[in-house]
Amino acid sequence: MSSSNQATRQVHERAVESLREQGYRLTPQRLLILSVVAESGGHMGVDQVFRLAKEAYPYMDIATVYRTLHLLKKLNVVTEVAIGDRLHYELTDPEGRHHHMVCQICSGAFNLSPHYLEQFRHTLMQEFNFEPDLEHFTITGVCSTCQGQPAKG
């Protein structure tokens, strides 16, 4: 098993344990949706989660996907990222927290290490005595691949 697969499995197992510890039932639908997000290895839209979950379990409905993702977000098991006008989800890794850069042209999402925002946090505290909430921070812009291309209308 590759180290990235092993890391994904560990994050998935911690997520399942978190649900159990907080008293939530481990229903087949919840476990399936969690597995779909975990196996994606990246940012997934609700429609993608629904499509893949429905392939595995034909009786899955979109409302269950929305409710489950909302619960998983509330429990800090998944992170919600706005990409364009849609929400995307990925497993929350408590040891590898990161922020996002989202391309306004291709809608690609790229991870941004939290250390880049520490100086920003420090500046806001020193100059304005303001504690920013930078737990889920997204910066929009244009990725290197799309630079020089016209923005989508």
C-alpha cells in the first residue's frame, strides 16, 4: 500500500471513529458517503459525491448526501470549500490542515499551507488587535496554467 493510500485510510478511520465517539450512528449511507469523499483524494462537489454513492447504492438520494455532508462538516470530519459557485468537500486532516487557492478560470483548487498565513495573522493582531478566523481560508486568483487566458464570463 502506498504511503498516500495509507494516510488516506488513517484519516478515513479517524473520521469514522469521530462519528462513533460523538454518538452518531454509523449508517451504511454515512459510511458510503464518507468513503466516497475519502477515496476522491481531493475536492469533490455534491453532484460527484451523489453520483458515485448512487453507483454503489442505487437507493441513495441527494437529500441524504446533503444532510450527511452537512453533519460531517459540523463534526469537522470534512472541510467545505467554495469553488466558483459550488461547494466542494474533502476529508479534514487534523495533522495536515491547509487552506485553498482557487483558480477563477479553470476552478482548480490547490492546497495552501497554513504557514503562509501566520505573518498575516500576526500583522492583523499587532496593527488592529483583531483575531482573524483563518481556519478555512480560500484565496481566489488565476493559476499558472490559466494565466494569460481570458476569464470565464
